[in-house]
Amino acid sequence: MADFLDASGVSAAITELIKNAEKDIYIISPYINLTSLSKKYLQSIDSKKIPVSIVYRSGVTLNPEDLAFFKQLESAQIYKCDDLHAKCYLNEQFGIITSMNIYEHSQSNNWEMGVRFSRETDLDLYTQTIQEVDRILQASSPENSDRTATTTRNQRTFEPRKPYTTISPKLKAPPKKGILEKALDSVLGEVAYCIRCGETIDYNPEKPYCPKCFASWARFNNPDYKEKVCHMCGTKHTTTKTRPICNDCYKTYYR
């Protein structure tokens, strides 16, 4: 369940989010002025080679010391985004949406509030948040630096990282069918449905999209994005790439 945070709670939660990250950190803040403690934790994270994506507002001049600090972090990527007003902080476990910039004065003096949520207990909120963070990053441009870009996407260095999920091993096994059904499949092919548009496709729970919808899904590459159709029966149900069949089909064929 999401937790409400006051100013001191937001500040402490951001510190904990950075300190306890294991796979990824996203820092979305129009204005940035790091505390010495934040720098120490980011250095500790960098020593573990944990990627950090930092986005601030275009037209804002970063403190030269902070900019030099960010550029010394081997695993950090810095971006600028026009008209950025959102403040959001994410790692692979938790997220914070707040009014607070990661700015020393804001943390010490301003009236602020925010909400902290968990990927485990607030999956929908976490998924929607990381999708919006992906959109912000795609609309951003990299801060000029001496480091060579390793990835180019539309002349940008950002490539969305996959949320950390695992596909259920049970979905890799084909459903149990009788002799007649197997004979029909051998002649007609095993019919299934695209989980986004409902178009008829071959059954494959690892690839439950038609080519057109797969191209659309691949833009964000989010296996937990909610779709509309059961891959197996074709009826309207909330599904995802991770679990492309409805509960009824899952109970019938996989358990």
C-alpha cells in the first residue's frame, strides 16, 4: 500500500531509495542541488555499477560541482527535458512521486509532500509510473559529456530498461489437449489471438502479439503493460505479455 510522506519523510525516502537500489535508479527532478550525503550514496551505488538515469529541466544551469560530480559517475547518464515539472524517483523496488526536487534547500526549508509506493504491493501504480518515466526519457536529450554514447535511438542515448519481472515457467508448457484437438491443430495450426487487438495469430505465449502490435509494444518493452484480450480464448480480459492468458484459461490448461 502506498504511504503518504511529509517533507522530512520524502527526503528520507529518497535517501533510502538511492542507498538500497540493486539494479536501477531513475532521478527525475527539474532542479538539482545535491547534499553531501546524496553524493556519498550515489558514489556507493556507482561503485556497484548500478545504472542511474538523471533528468533535469532544459534551461536550468546545474551547479558546476554537481555536474562535474555526475560526470565522474561511470554508470550515470544525464538528460535534459523541455518543460519538465514532474518530480519522481524510482529504483527496481520502490517509487516516490512528490512535489520535492532533489535540492538541498527544498529538503531543508520547503513545505513538501509525496507518496511512496512499492512494486510488490502497488504494481499498477509502479508500472504506470515507469511507463511515464520512459516517455520523459524519450523526450529528453543527453547532457553533453566526454563519454561516448553506447546506444543510439533517434539520435539519443536513452534505451528504456526492462522492468524486473520473470515469466512464469508454467506458461512455457503447451496446454493439455485431447487427441481430436491435437489432430485439428496439426492440420489447421494452433489458433490464438493478439492480446492487444484480438487479431488471429499462431499460439505462442512467448510472442502473444501480431506483428503490428508487437512493434507498438516494443517501443516501451514493458512486459507488465496491461492489454485487452486473452491470447488463448480471444475474449476480453486484462492480460500482459508476462501473463497473456485469462484466469479461466490458466486454471483450465496450466494447473
